[in-house]
Amino acid sequence: MRTRISISSVRGEFVEQIETISGENLLACNQCGKCSAGCPVAFGMDILPNQVIRMAQLGIEDVLASQTIWTCAACLTCVSRCPKGIDLPRVMEALRQIALQRGGNRLDSTQIAPEFVAEVPQLALIGGFRKYTT
């Protein structure tokens, strides 16, 4: 059985939202896989970075449930390897923002133990709250 995908079905509101937030053209990616091959945290991802961008290209909103968008370290290795110059961490950030807008915060400050707060560098806490809360 063949699946038909048209540009009009792919270029929906979800894709436009990602592109607006990230400033990236999702269709520029040609799926070479260099981003996934060079990713230092790919071992801990449930789907690879090139699969994330493919799902985003196709408007598959299930990508928002992926742990990969939260695992991305934004180290820019993928950007340096990308022959098209796509800033994948910006796409990941856009997906995180959309996920947070739809599903609420992923961190609850009341659930963090005071002992943990005393030991962790403040910059790590601030970074975590910026990444995981709206």
C-alpha cells in the first residue's frame, strides 16, 4: 500500500509554527544523517535527531512526546556537520516550546529537595527551569 503525501498536507499549521519559532526551513534538510552520526548524546535518545526533523517536516505531532527534544544538549555539533546549515538545536527548542505550551511545565519547583538546591550550581537550576518551564 502506498502513502500519498502532498505539500499542502505537509505544510500545515504545526510545521509553520516550528519554522516560525525556530527560524529554520525544515524542508532544507535532505536527511543525510550527519547530525545523528555526530551527536554526542544520541545514545540516550529515543529517536535520532534526523528522525526528529523528518517527523517535523511531515507534520507528525507525535514528535512532541519524544524524549529526544529534551535530551538535546544544544552543543551545535549537528550544525557544524550539516551540509545545509540547519540549526537543529533551534528546531529542538521550538519543539520544546510547543510541547510546553500544549502540556504545561515539566519541572515543578515544589518537588525539588532543598538539599539538592543547596548542592547544585545555581546556573544549572536556572538552565533547567528555562528549558523545562514556560
